[in-house]
Amino acid sequence: MRAIPMSEAGARDPTGGPLPCGDEDHERLRDLHTRLVDTLAGYEKVVEKAGAEFVEIAHEFRSLHLAQSERVLAMLVGPGGHPGTDGSMLGTVNRAAVEVRAWFDGIGHNVIGALVDGEKRLLEEFKAAKAASPSVERRGVFDEMCGEIITLLQRHAPAQR
């Protein structure tokens, strides 16, 4: 069995696994965190603009991604990493797209297709972070987080998955 390389003489991150030990591992964690921050930016606008019939669903996705972003942030800052906590340009685009759509159509079940597309992109980012991680424990955490997203998608957009 091959040993999993660890930094700082076997130091552990908040998930119980080894700290990020390579540039690719750290870069993928940072990319995942940025994508989660961008996703949150979009959901914050969705929650703000959602109609009564959709606001609970928007809150569920937003709450899930807030918790996930905090977990990923802990993985990054534990070893002294520096995440891009402000997100990227995509967060601005997400907010603007929701704002424009709200002007014309309102925000309700009519946006579920766009949300599903965003969730699929987020799942791909989790997959990339998992592939780059030497930590069996962290890969398990990523699988758990993906399962949480899939569960919400099955509940709220079964035909869209």
C-alpha cells in the first residue's frame, strides 16, 4: 500500500485527513471554494428575488452551499492557505443573471433548469478536487457533499437531473 504524502509531519486538516500537500491539491481546493462562493452569490440573489412558492427551495440550496463553503474554507486555511473569499467574476454574472431574469419572468420554478446546470458545474468542481486530493478522508467528504447536492436535485428537480 502506498503511503499518502502529508505535509508538516503528518498534520491533519479539519476533515481528519492530511493537509493539502501539493500545488494541484491546494489549487483544486481553492477553485472549489471560489466556485462555492460564486454559487452562493447567485443563490443570495435568488433568495432575495424568489416568489413565495420558490423561496424555501432557494434557501435550502443556499444553506447547503454556505455550509459546504465553510467546510472547504476550513480545509484551505488549516494549513495556511489563502482562498479567494470574494469569489470570481462568475459570482457577479450569477447575481446579474438572476436580477435580469427577475425583471422579465420573476424567480420561481421557471429557473430550476438554470440552477440544475449550475449545480452540475459545481459537481464537476468537486470531482476535480477529489481527483487531486491524496486524502482518502477528504475524498469521502467530497463524495458526501456531492451526495447532498444530488439529494436536493432529486427532491426539487427530478426531471432535470
